[in-house]
Amino acid sequence: HIKLATVLYHIGYIDIVYKILQCVCPSCSRLLVGYADPHVQEAVLRYKGKKRLLAIHAIATKSSTRYCKHLEKKKSTKGVSGPNQAQQSNPEEADYVKNDRFWKIVTGSDDQEKWKRESQPCGNAVPELTKENDGHIKKKDPARGEPDLIESSKVLEILHNISEQDIRILGFDPQKCRPEWMMVKILPVPPPHVRPFIRQGGHVTQDEVSHQLGQIILLNKKVQEDITNGIPATKRQEDEFALQQCVTTYFINDKPSIDRATLKNGRPIKAISQRLKGKMGHIRGHLSGKRVNFSARSVISPDPSISIDQVGVPFELAKILTFPEVVNSLNIKDMQQLVYNGPDSQDGAKAVITPLGARFSLGDTQESTVQHLDYGSVVERHLRDNDIVIFNRQPSLHKMSMMGHYAKLIRGQSFRLNLCVTTPYNADFDGDEMNLHVVQTQQARAEVKHIMAVPYQIITPQSNKPIIGLVQDCLVGCRLLSIRDTFLTRNELMNLMMWIMDTKPDLVLPPPCIVAPQELWSGKQVFSLFLPQINLDKFSSPADDKGADKSWNSSDDVRVIIRDGHLLAGIIDSKTVAKSEGSLTHVVINSYSLDTAKAFLNQTQLVVNNWLENRGFSMGISTCVTTQEALDKVAGQLTELKAKIETIIEDAKHDRLEKMPGLTLTGTFEAKIMEVANDFTEKSSAVAIQAAPFWNALLQMMQAGSKGSKVNIAQIIACVGQQSIEGERVRFGFKNRTLPHYVKDDFDLESRGFVEHSYIQGLTPQEFFFHSMGGRTGIIDTACKTADTGYIQRRLCKTMESHCVQYDGTVRDSMNNVVQFLYGGDGIDPVQIETQSLSLIALSDQEFDSMYKMNINDPVFGAGYLESSIISDLRKMEGTPTTTITGNFGGRSEEVEITRPSAVLQEELDTLLHFRQILREEIFPNGNQKLYASVNLKRIIETAQRKYNINEYTSLSDLNPVLVVSEVKKLVSRLIIVQQNKDKIGREVQDNGTLLLRILIHATLASKPLIEKNRLSQKAFRSIIGEIEDRFYRTIVSPGEMVGTIAGQSIGEPATQ
């Protein structure tokens, strides 16, 4: 360290020191506020630390009295909130306070004898202080008129003399952080490792920090000599200023208000703060993030034949990357063989570490090393198939940018990646490079395998839907395979079955759907071979078109119906097997498991891609050419468009144009032209798509959802359309014209960026120029916005990085502050949530009665859907006030004491009416029927029906409606997220968190729908109750989940993309 000859200011604390000096008397160091001031008491009781200092500073500097004296008692506390509002200071004493808590904070003691103010005012005038840009503090002397410099030694004395009571009021702790400690008396010197010598071309030079320390030592010596020689303070100011400047620039050298310290060549030195802070500083550059060993980087290539959780690793990289395998009794022979193979073999090792820690690199000595291989030795073996690795693509915008994969060794120079996994990485194969990290411990392997692995990331918490699904070729293949007139011969089917037998060895060939003249199997049958046993009802993409027939037997085959794993109707496309919510992947995960979903995605790719490879799929010039009739229609629409534009221009010229709300006359003119031009683009795309034959490759890709849109097809075939720059037509760029080839003030279509030709026809030079302008602005916007949104995401994540779910269900930050009493309001992991519909809100009174009301006294009650014994039991019970009945639930008997059945059913009806009112008035006043819940009741009921062979049309239910009501009540009472029976807030959080799920359960498991519509048996009902409870507890968010980072990423990632 360097002992300084004089006290100096610390650049980091100069502002705080200045604020403290403004709060105290420079003569006696007494705080310039009275304790009895209610604002002071409020500041002390409400704030801590820096916030309290700022509050006291605001009170002290607000006072117009500039003398150190007893302050007069405040006459009123009006406008002051908090615990001291009603407390009055003693009229005789300005520092009299009644509040015990105030004195405990100020004195740090429970001794009441110390509960009084120690320091007394000196009565001197308090000068006005100012802080200069160079960091020095001056006082304004009213007599002289010019400000005088306050010496740093005097500042230290003022700070040292502040009483402990006043120190506490200013927000400091006298034991841990006194104000005078903010001044620099001794300067720490970092060790030579922090500032090593720089060797360049045989010359050795000092580090910049060492150079600056040398300057400090020289200046400090000079100041010391000045003091020793008795030079007056005013004359040695220059040397002290130079020392202060040198120490300041040693700490920080990039502040605009400070003169920068430079080397001989004029380059500013890199001070300590610059070495620590920022992206390239030691903290972010070498500690939080750093370059690591056991990593590799290469170009990525597509490979649809590997599993979604595999990554192809080149053999060459596998020889370089190693894993430390500990030798034990089970693997010693395997390890000996690896060591014997040596570093040059593919299945070999690079080094051996003995139990004592000695490391031997393998070369020519591996035979002797094999003989001495003991238990506890570590063999650094080469990477093998199925080793667990982490794969990463930058920028890493969300947690799915780093996922766990199994290595698959391959020939070649590039990593291989399954196409389904490109979406979470946002990767493409136009030269992208990715990073691979080989985890080095068994614990890390376990974490990657069970937390980071690709199957665990299929559903994203950002939007509660799959982020991994079928893409590109496979989507087109699924569509073509599932079209009604796709048929396969026995030979073709057998070839495809070879790809399925690995995962389904007991697969049985279904009977052909066409027997003569040749046995043929439909594409839907092939798709059914590898579908898990699920039920699904969806619509394919063409169903979104206006006037589309959505019936199951429509000519467009748009309704997808899957029953028990058999595709009965519909065309499979992106809405069914891609990344949409409620897709096949999503349903398989929620019905079965992540591994089943992984197997389904792998299997579909293998079968569909092999079939498509043999079937063939390509596009050429003929794909882009349409009929003459369609071209004539587009030409006619173009003529109409030009006529409309001419009309708008004429209206504008003759002042007949009416201004649109919120727009100027020019804005109205441009908006009308853009509206007409965009309308033409839509109409021309409709003509182009209508004229394209069914087998047109562009149309197939668009409808499958693998590539392209209606606009793309229209631009290729019909017309490129209006080019827009920042939402407007191409603006005048020269002098009142877009290009020199047009006349001035030309507002027509062509001169303002309308491209009337299609890509197949070719663009004129000016059209090409406008088209390039439109594309370029998009690229520039993307480049500019990426930096902004990236920094926004960083700030979001840094702000919320400590927000974590605790074991009591709350979300808290690092200071243990409660951010949410329940994560998301319901305490459920977002990955587990599904969108469900609730028809209860939209039911009229008549529809409500029809769906939920049961009349036991009705002569036809239960006819055709309820067993006669149950009907007779209900009618018997109706005649007695209270009855005990026994329900047999899956072999378990349970006695329930009930009142009259009609009263129980009426109570159920009243509950549903109450819930309908809450939904309509409080939760969904706009009539929304969609809600988010973690338990998909519809699917659970369908699974139970399938498991217990229940037919909705022929089966008779043996369920007693009274028992249904009782069991549903018990189920709802068991769904507990927060166990806080005696805590009012806990009860409220529990009620609010489960309200929507309770409404959904009551509405779906109401007695009448279950018995009359679903025809459930007692066993099936018990199974449903158990599954709901089990599913609910499995979907509660795990304690320890870092939800703040997930939230930051979920906002930042889509913004950056």
C-alpha cells in the first residue's frame, strides 16, 4: 500500500460526501435537522441506507435557515403519513420524540437513559457549499463573495466529528461504515500478477497501472516534502490537486468531467474500473463468462436420420475431446483396452491420471501404463457414441439455446443436427456454426440428461406450446402421405415398415383398404402405424379459408380425426404435427411422456422422409406458370386498380378528399392508395392460388406450412405488388421524384414503388430498384433492432435474475422480498398449462338447465343412460330426510351420509350458477370462453372411456349423481397449492390460485354430463378423480425454478427474433 501524505477524495464516494457535508454544520459537525421534525422521523422509520440519506438531505437543504441552532417546533404535521403523524414534539425541546422505535434506531440501544440528542448546536453560520467538476468542494463566504476551497483534511475532520446518533440518522452504521471512511488515506496497491510486465519485440515495458502508481508515488513524495518544509496550504494546493487527479484517474479514467491520464504517446491509460467493468472487463470477460476447455466449434449440417436428441460429431473432434473415466472393478478391462489403443485410435485415450495425481500422456508407453492401471486412476478417454454433451448456438437468447444431446460419431468435418431442433436454436444451414461442450463429471452428466436434454425442452414456458416439431420436407411429406388418393403397394409398405420395426417390434400389418384388382394401403393407414394411442380433433390449414367445408366428409378433407391412434380423416400438416398448441406432439407429451413424443418425432421423420424420397417432390418453371385465364383476371384487376388510383388523385387535385381521423390530407391520400394497392395484392393472390392445380408444389408447401405463404405464390405467379418502406410508399428522394426517370410531383403507382410484374415475368429496371429499396430497409431495421432488443433482454434478465420460486410457493428475490405470493397467480409450471374452453359462461338459462338440471321425479328420468337400480335407489332416498349410501369405487367401498338427492342436485346447480356469474362479471366480462389450466379434463375423460370400454351411445352408467357431487367436492378441497389454514393471505392466495380450475372441474364433472353424455361407470369415475389429483400435483412449479430469468428471456427472445 501507499500511505498518502494528505487525505484525498475517493471518486466513487465524492457525491455522498458532498451530500453529508450539506446536512451537517461545518463547525461542530451537528446534523442540521431537528429530531422532532415529523418529516425526519418518517424518513428514519420508513427508509434505510442510501434512501434515508437522500430523504434527510432533501429535508436539510430545504431549510432557509443557515445557522446551526435549535430548530423551532413544527406547528402542523398535515400531509405527513406514517406512524408519527399524531406525535407532537415537546414545545420546550426541538429534539423531543416520543416514539420508542425511533430512539432504538438512532441510538442502537434499548437503554432509555440514552434516548436523547447528544450534540448541541454551536450557533455559527452555515455557508453554502458547491462541488466543482474537478471533484473539489468549495464554500461560499457571503462576506468575501468568492467561494473558498475546503481542504480535504478539514472535510475528514468534519466527517470524523459527526456523532453516532447523527451517523445512524444519515443511514450509516457506525460499526461497519463511518462517513470518514469514504476518504482515501491509504492507497491499496495490487500485486504484480494484476499488472504484469508487457513483453514486445524483446523489450519489457511496465503495465499502465504500474506506470500510474509510479506517478502517484512521485507526487505523494513531493506533497510530503512540501508539508515537511512547512509550505503553506494555499501554496501546496497545486501539488495536492495533481495527486488527487492522479489517484482519481488510477481508479477511473473514462469520465467526461475528469481530465484523462495519458501515456507518452497520448493514449489514455486503462484504469482499474475499466479493467473490471463492461463486457470485456475481468468480471464478465474472465469470471462470469470465459473461454473453456473440452469444447469444440464447427459448421452445422442437417441430418434427418439421427434422433432429435443426438448430435453428429466428426471422428477427428472425438479424438481431441475427452471424458475423465474413473477406473473401477466393472470397467477396468475396458479402460485397459482404451489405454492400450492409445491416442491415435478412434476408440482410445489421451492420458492417465494416477490416484496420487500424476498425469501421463499416452504415446509409446501405453503398454507399461496398462499394467499399472489401478482402481481410482482416471483415464481421459476419447468421446464415444452416446456420451452426453451440451450443444449451443449464439446468440443464446433463451434456455433452449443450450440443450443436452447424445454424441453420435460420424465421418466428415461438420456437426450434424436433426432438422426439428433448428427452431429453438434459431439455426439454419447457410454457414451457421455451433459450440459443443463435453461435460466432465458424472453429476454434470446426470443434470444434463434429466434437465437439459432435448425432450425436456420440447415445450417452451414462453408460450405453453411445443417449440420442437416437424419442419420442411417432413411437413410436405406428411401432407402428401395423408391425402386421400395416396396409396402404397405391399412392397412399398414393407420397405417403410422396416423403419418402424425398431421402435414397434410387435407391429401387425393392417388389412389393405383396397383389395382388388391390387392390394393397396392408404397413406392414412401408414401414418396410423406409428401414431401413439390418442384421440385428436383438429382442422388442417385450408379450413381457415372463407367458406371452407369443415364437415368430416368434406371434399377438401380438412377435418383431422384421430381415434385410438388411427387417422380416420383429415390431412396432416403444420397445424397437426408442427409447433402449434394442441398439436400431436403436445397431446402425446401430456397423454404419455416426453420419450414417447421423442420417439414419435423420430419415427415420423424416418418413415415420411423415406417415402417422400421414393415418391419425389420438386418444383420447376411449370410450377410458377399459371393459366392464361388467371393472367387475364389479374390484368383486369390491375386495370381496375389504376382507375381507382386515378380517381383518388383527381379527388385530391380538386379538393374532394375527406380527411381520415387522425391523419393529414397528405396522410389520407397515401393511406387510401396503400389500402387500394394492398386490396389488389390480396385479390391477385386469391386468383393465383385458385388457378394453381392441386398438385402444384408451391401450393403443397404453403398448405403444408413448411415454406411460403399466399403472398409469396402471388408474387411468383401474378404480381409482386406495392413496395413499402417503413409502412409507406417509396418517398421522393431527389427533388420531388423517386428516380430521375420520372417527372416531378408524380404520385402515380409506377413512380412510387408499385411492381406490376411477377417474378416469373421479370422486373423492369426501375421495379427492381424499388424492390431492392424495400428489401434493404428491412435488413437495416433488423440489424439496428437486434442490438437494442439484445440490451433490453440483458437488462430484464439482470433485474430479475434472483427471482426464484421458494418452498412456500412464493416468488422472492435475493433480498427475500416477495414478488408474487404464487407464481403466475396459480403456482403452476407454464410448461404444463394447456388452453381449454369453458362453455359455462356462454350458456343461456335454457341451455344451462338442459345441460345440468336433473329431475328425479320425472317419469323418464335416467331412461336409456342410467341403470334401473340407481334410479330406484334415488327415488327411495327422495322420501327420507337423511340417508347413508355406499359407493363402490374401483373395489373400495365408501359410505356417504346425504340429505334428499333433489336438495344435493339443487345445491350443485346453485354452485354452477354462482360460478357462471363470477365468470361473466369478474373474470371474463367480454365473454371469453378460453382459459389456461394444467389439467385437461376432456382428455382424461376420453382416456377413461377408452380404458373401461364405455360407449357414449349404448353403455348404461352405474354412477349415483349424489355420490358424484360428493366426490367432486372432496376432490376440489384436496387440490391445495398453499397450505395456510390459519393465515388469511394464504387462504386468499389458495382460493384465487385454484378458482378457475375449480370452476372447470365443477362444470366438466357435473353429475348430468358425466352420466347422460359420457356414461361413466363408478370405476371410470374413480380413475378420473385420481388422475386429476395426480396430474394437478405433478404440474405445480418446482421450488428453485429461476422464474425471473425465464420471464426476461420470454420477453427478449421474440423481440430479438
